[in-house]
Amino acid sequence: MTAQEHTIPRIPRDFFTKPIGALIKTTLVDFPGRVAASLFLKGCNLRCPYCYNWELIDATLGSGAQAADSGNGADTGVGLSTLEEVLAHLEKRRNVLTGFVISGGEPLLFPYLKELILHAKGLGYRIKLDTNGTLPERLQAIVDNPDTRPDFIAMDIKTAPNRYGLVQGNADIAGIAEKLEKSIGIISSLPAESREWRTVLVPPLVGKDDIAEMARLLPKDASWQFAQFRNENCLAPAYNDIAPYTDAEAADLVAYAQSLISGARLR
């Protein structure tokens, strides 16, 4: 497929050759029960200090140190895939893959998310959308349209709502609890087997008090998947020096979460 052969006419032709994100061509772990491709789109409205995909945060940058080292903010796209390449891969592997994961960054910031979902669905793919839950109006628009409604949605919940200033890069958390609650309500409209919430066990951000506050937002039948913190390649270098919870500490926290939400698990 070339830019001249594209089949999504609402997207400007020159956009097809721009790097849009990191493409994982085959994954067995990102979409429950499916062999999938995963696209990690550039651009995010959060600045989680423990983020290890920080190369994707700034939608104006290409990739990693190479882009940053250019010194001029140029969109070098080193290591990233263009929309043209993503579409070509989906076309080529349509008889092998059954799922397409759209992640980030924050994919709801992508200007042509609707068109991308429509195209992938037209090829027969089931869609999984990952989101941080801070853009409920955009999420609602995608879910309300039966042609773009994802088959599975995973939402990250970072910490207690009153501590989101630590992941927003500033202290302005006005309305964040309402936004998270709205997104959780939207996602809860999907069948239980088609949704999950995810939390990374970052010691400065997630303790028992935080888990209790997060649990109050979630439906009782939530699948709540916890993951251990990785202290490497963090956006905030100081987080590289923070020791993850021990296995016993992590198990204790998840057991506490499970006492509140029975579907809590350590992944």
C-alpha cells in the first residue's frame, strides 16, 4: 500500500507518510484471547514520572534519544512506523491476526482515531482501545458510534484522584475525579469480559489508601489488573532509583485490592 493507494479518503494524503507511533507487529499478550498487532500512538496528556514509553509522550517528536538529540524538535520518526506502514501491515496480516490494539501515549488524542478504527474493522479486526480515562467526551463519541465501538477497552487508573497532580506534570487536577468517573461509567457499559482497569504498583503513588480511593470508582465486577513497577528508563530519572515493591509487598497490596474488588489480580 502506498499513500496514493490509501483507502481512508478523510485523512490528508501527506499524513500517510508521517511517523505516528511504534508498531508491534505480533503480540500474544496485549489483547486477551487474541493474536494481535499493537500500535502505540504518539502524544499523551499525562506526564507519569514512571513512564518508560516517554519517547511517545510528545506528539511532535519522532522517537527516543535520537529525536531529542536532534536539538530542534524535528519529527525524525526514527524507530516509528508511518500510517502507511501500519495500514499495509494490517492488510498483509488480516488472515493471521484477529485483533488490533490501539494504545499510546493516549490514543484518544490521535486526530484520525475514528478513521483508523473504521478501516481496521473493515478488514475484519477486533479492536482493543487503551486509554488513561481523562478524555471522557472523546471516549463517549467512539463508544456511542456502533461502527467505531471497540470490542475491548482497558483503562489505566494511576493513583487516587486527589493525587493525579503527580502524573499530570502539574498541580492542576481540577475535575479529574469527575473525568475518571465518567470514563469508568462509559467503559462499564461494555460486557464485563470486554473491559479492564490497570494499575502499576509504583511505591510513591500506590499504597493501601490510594487503592481504597481507586476502588470506590470501579464497578464491583471490574477486572482490575495490577503490574509491578519497573525502575528503568523512567521519564523522571529519580524514579529509576526507587525500589519496586517486593513480591510479598505487592501480593499484600493486591490482596487488599481483592478484598474491595474481587476481580483484582497481579498480572
